[in-house]
Amino acid sequence: MRHDPYLKDHRYCVFDIETTGLMPSKDMLISASFHDPLTGETTQFFSDSPLLEKITVQKTVDKLAEYDAVITYNGRRFDLPFLLYRAKVCRAASALPLFWSIDLYQWLRRYWPLAESLPSLRQKAVEEVLGLSEKRTDEIDGAECISLYTRFLSLGDEKAKETILLHNADDVRQLSRVADAINFLPWHQIAFESGFSSLYPGGNRAILGPARLTNAGLSLKAKTAPGALPASFFGDGYRLEYSSEDGIISLNVAAEKNEGLVFADLERLPADPARFSELPGFHEGFLLLSEDGDINYRECNALSAAIISTLF
């Protein structure tokens, strides 16, 4: 992920969990692993008994709060919903911290041309295609963690615990290697269609998108921390609203169309035209958002982030 320009200046980690099954209503969290690609540090939490799961869940939620972005593999469908459910059951948290959730499984499935030809998109299969298999040191499948955990609980087998933690640690370290190997992904398109994080002064941040562009203009919703007062900004070329109750931001930017070009007049917007001067779509105070139906994703993302900055 070092190649993704939208992660610049963000603190991010790779995250994965092991559980006793797929149903959080009856299964529990065995372990959680974090890998920080910038420091190389791996942090792990383990439930030494079902009675101690609450502590593992609480430590996991607290650790997630340290990051601006969290990278998972199918985490938006499994790891994060499972953790949230268990956090509510254990009364550790009613919501997860605000962070940019990056699900590499979803990104590869949608934006990697080779994905359609692979028999499987399991993480280990992707590692093999990318030439990363030899860097893995564990020899078990995730499903084996369940029987190993049962053995640990019933017999106190420390070797079983070590095997689970090694597998969980290898998953996050290997996923970090996968993330650094996928420099071929269309970062600006992904940010436009799947969302991205933007950092602002004072430690503020917002998770923007997905976005939508029509001939009428650019629109999206964003999420930030709830605040004290709601805010609304209106102008000739835009509408920006912030709900202090849930931290939801709604943005609509008017656009103009001429001979297949869709563009925004920056003079009508609360954004300094100079900050767009290095973008290919910038021309004499106007920002080209699409041409003959082809969206300029980078320009759209930059415009959205700049206007939302007026809230902070």
C-alpha cells in the first residue's frame, strides 16, 4: 500500500482475527493480530479462556482507534462485523472507531484483471500468484485454529496456542506484503468508487465516498467524528451539510457541460484554485471532471477533499 497516494501521512495497519466459527451470535474471538508496515511491529491479543474474551475484544477495539486506516482481507464482510457484534455482546463498545476500512479482497476482485482467471481469490492463492508463498512460515489453514483452540482450552496445550498465533501473525504479515506488491491497481478510480480518507488540520479526518458524477455535478457522503453543532454551507456552485449527531457530511458540487466536457468553475467554490494547479484537468480556473464520459478520478477526489476541508 506504499504506492497508494491516498495513504500518504496516514497511520495504517494490517488487521486479521481468528474465531471459533463464522457466526458471532454463538462463536467468539480467539485472537486478533495487527501489523504496522511502517515499523514492522506485530501486536497480538489472545483469549486465554472464553471468560477473558471481553478483555481481548476491548484491547482490539482500543488498538484499532490508534489508526487512520485499517487493511483487511474480506474484513468488511467478516472481521469487522464479527468484532463489532462481539464488542456489543461483551459490552466493550457499541461502535468501532472511525477509520478508513481498506478491504484488499474487494479491491482485487473488482480491479485486478487477473482475478477473473484465478480458481480462487483466497489470500494464500493470491500470495502464490504474486510469488510470496515462500515467505509464509505457518503450515495450517485458518479452520484448524478452531480445533487447536479447543485443545488449548481442554489440555492447556501451549503449543496449540503458539500455532494459532503464528498463523494469525503470518496472515497479517503476508497481507502486508500483498499490499505492497499490488502497485498496479488504479488508485484514483478506487478512491472515487470505494471511498478514501482525507486528513485535515487539528487531527481531524473524514472518510469520503463513494462518489457519483453526472452531467449535473459531483456528489458524495462522508463520515467524520460527531461534533457540537451542525453546519450548512451554501453557494452558487455547491451545497455542504454536516450533521453533528452522526458525523455525516453531504456534499453536492454543481458542474457545467460543454461539448462532452463536464467541469467545475472553481471561482464558484470555496476552494483555492491554486491547490489544483498541478492537476492535468486544471485549466484557467476550471477543473475538468470528465471528458466524453471518462471520469477524471483524481480531479474529482481532490475537489471533494478540498471543499470538505472548509468544515475544519
